[in-house]
Amino acid sequence: MHHHEDSERLASFADVLAGELPGAWSSTYHPTEHKEDLAELADRIWDLDLVAESLAEHPLQQAAVLSRPDGAQLLVLDRHDERDGFLIAAVAPRDLPDEAYRGGREPNGIALTDDPFLGAERVAGDLLARYDIALAQVRHNANDGILPSQPDRVVLTWQPDGSLAATPVGASAATVLATNGFVSDQQTGIYRLNGDDSTKQARAVRETGRQLRAHGIDIALQHPSGRITPTATAPATPAVPAGPRASQARSR
């Protein structure tokens, strides 16, 4: 197959795949000329199995990056064996310390046929679920004290300034948090709800819980002691942790 045909095949497959995945995904194709981008992506492949083995024998010559608004990324690349299709792998977040990845399992990539519709089903039911859990875990590790959420439960963690923080898993949970006043940090994936007005905060938590349950997602509060309280219904007024309530500027 000619290089031009090969690149069109990969780019077209990734475009269709992005449109079929749950949530809002976009696709960006990187040809051979994008040497620096491809080198950086190869370094961030989150895989110790099939994709890592392929890259060890066949350096990345072209790829398509699927990106979600919350910062999650997947990489689609050629499959260099006798079978048709592609490989897809998770991309690790930028700027997290090495320690954040210790003790966690890599969301190893998978092989796909050249049917993007079947591929989307496999990615959504396998790789994407594992990737979302791994993302929540490493972001938690990089931000001590904020417990990772799960696909079926969002954990709200009290912060010293009275705010609440969460690392949602999946686009539905992230959308609900953003709709109810949680502000996202794109680098860490953490959503924070200001605690200056406790009445407003309690109302937002109540509504967040109602909307999450409509998606089949539970909500829980982590108290300052570390105890987690599952909530069948979000509390009318969350118990505010002791400590200053003044708003603090976030810094990195």
C-alpha cells in the first residue's frame, strides 16, 4: 500500500472512531513530518503489553490522537503484523510526577479491526473504562487527599478551605459537575466547588447528586477524617470541615 493511501486510511478510521465513542472526542492526524509530536506521543504511550511491543520493533511513523475535552487522549497507530486493522492505546497525562504512576496498572492498549464502528464498541467497553479508572488513580496520587471516583460513583472530598473536589470518571459525570458549578483544572482533571457560600454549595451538591443518579452514578462525601459516606440522597447541608473558609488562590 502506498504511503498516501496508508495515511488516508489511518486518518479516516480515526475520524469515524472519534465520532462513535461516547462523549465528545476529536481526532488529529500526525504524519511522518511531525517528528517532534510523534516522539513525544511515543514517550507517553501508557502500555506495557501489545502496543509497547509493537513500538519496540516499529517506531512511530504516523498516528492519530483522539482527544476528549477533559484532557483524556487515545492514540491510534498502524498494526505491523499480518492482520488488518490498527492498535489503540491510552496516552498518559502530561506533567504528572513519576510517583503518581507507582502502584497502578497500565491501561494497556488493544488491537482493532478496520471496522471503526465495531472498534468503538470495543474501546468503550474495554480500553476506555480501564483508562478512565487509571486516570482517576494517577490524578489522585498526584493530589493527595482527593479520592478517585469510579465509573458508578463520584466521591466529593472536603478541602481545607471548605471547597469540595472530585475526579470524575467519564464524560457524563464531568458534565454534571461542570453544570453545577464545579470548575475543572485541565491539567489534573480535578473539579472543585467553591465553599465560600455554604448554602449555595449545599444546593449545588444536592442538584449534583440528583443529576448523577439520573445517569446511574452514586455520590459520596469524604469527611476530613477520611471516612467516606455514601449518600442515597445528597445532604441538605453538607457538614463543613473545620478550618478557614477564605478563598485561596490555586497555584502549582
